[in-house]
Amino acid sequence: MAEQMGLLIDVSKCTGCRGCQVACKQWNNLPATATAFSGSYENPPRIEGNTWTRVKFAEDRQSDGSVRFLFRKTQCMHCTEASCVAVCASGAATRMDNGTIVIDQDKCVGCKNCVVACPFGAVGFDPQTGTSRKCRACYERVTNNMPPACVKTCPPGALQSGKREDILAVAEKRVSQLKAAGKEAYIYGQKELGGTGVVYVLDAPPKVYGLPENPRPATASVARNWLGVLAGAGILAFAPFKLLFGDKGSDVENSPGTGVDENA
């Protein structure tokens, strides 16, 4: 079995440029999302079936009344105790040999269990394909010794990838540096949900960044209930949900996009 992959998101270096969002869209051949101003510079407003990563903006009000703007890249955390895998009605959500969680588009029946169960809101439903979709940690790139597209494009170096144990060592060193400079610093993802493939270095408590302080994995009971309903209705035997919606989109989850040069 391959060593578990790791992705570091150091929010203390993030400038909110959203280059990672663009790179993700390009590499995975995902369409642009129509949005409108909603009172925040966040764009798009949420993760969806065709938006797998986004930068979340937060305002941290200081004791002197000033406001500090915080930026956090959000995406699938590739949890060891993955709720999406536990509740998947069709076995489409699986863990790859390097720990990456992927959703097989040929098996997904569009039940949305994973969308509801994810404690990070990192799974979206795509009505064009009738399936759930999310970050795949650029599995094809990583297994060909290339960094994920978001990591490759990050201008300030807020993102790093590699073996999870090496990523944790980098995170611990960075936290020590920040604390030595008199700043708050935390590692998030080291132990949460059995240890996540994506690890954060935070310069404020998790709740300030909108992260659950004690996330808990969902159980498989939801999936069992769905399977009973689907089997009873004969849907699993004759028509996966995505066929009911119409398979209008290309199967970009099972192959890398072509919008970015492999050496980019």
C-alpha cells in the first residue's frame, strides 16, 4: 500500500488570491459558475458539484475594534474516518491506496448521502450528471509524481503536498515559528476524524475559520436505509439516479482535465 498523501494548507501565508480555485477548475475541466455579489468577496459562495475548492473569507474582530480578514482554502479533507465512505449507498465513495477519497462516477446513484454527511461541506451534487462530486486531490497527477494543481499554482507557497508524515513535520515546524513570533498557531487535521489527509496550520482557533472543533464521522445506517428504499423501488436494478437526471456532463471525475499543461 502506498504511503498516505498529505496536503498542507498554511492559512498564515494565504493571500486570498484564489489561484487554487482557477487551477482546480482548469485541471479538472470544470465549468465556470455564474454568481452575483452577496455582500462578501467569496466567489463562488459554496462548494458544489462543479466547484471542488474555494477560498473562504472570514472577519476576525480584534479587541481594539479593528477587523482582520482571514482566508482559508476549503476542499475535501480526505479523512481517515470518512463519513462519505461510511454512508455511500452504492459503494461509489472509496479510499484509494494513498488515502485519497474518490467518488466513482460509474457507481454513484446520486442519493446525496455524502453531501449531507460531510462535516466540512466539501461534497457537492451536480444536477448535470446526477452524481455527487468533490476534490480528488488530483489523484492522477499525484500518482505520476506531480503536485496537485492547486499546490503547483499557489503564489505565496501556502500549499504544500507530499507524504502525510512529512507534511505534519512541516506543520509542526511552522507552528513553532509562529508561536516564537508571539502569534497563535494550531494544527488542524492531525487527529480529527482519525487524521485527515489535508492538514491546516491555523493562526486562530478552528471556529474562527469555520471549522468544526470536534467533527464526528457519520455512520453507515443512513446508507443501509437508502439501499432498502432503492432496492424496494427497483431503482438500483433498473436505473441509477444519474440516468434519471440524464448524463449531460462529461465524466471528468475519472480522468484528468486537459486545460492545464502537465508541467504547469
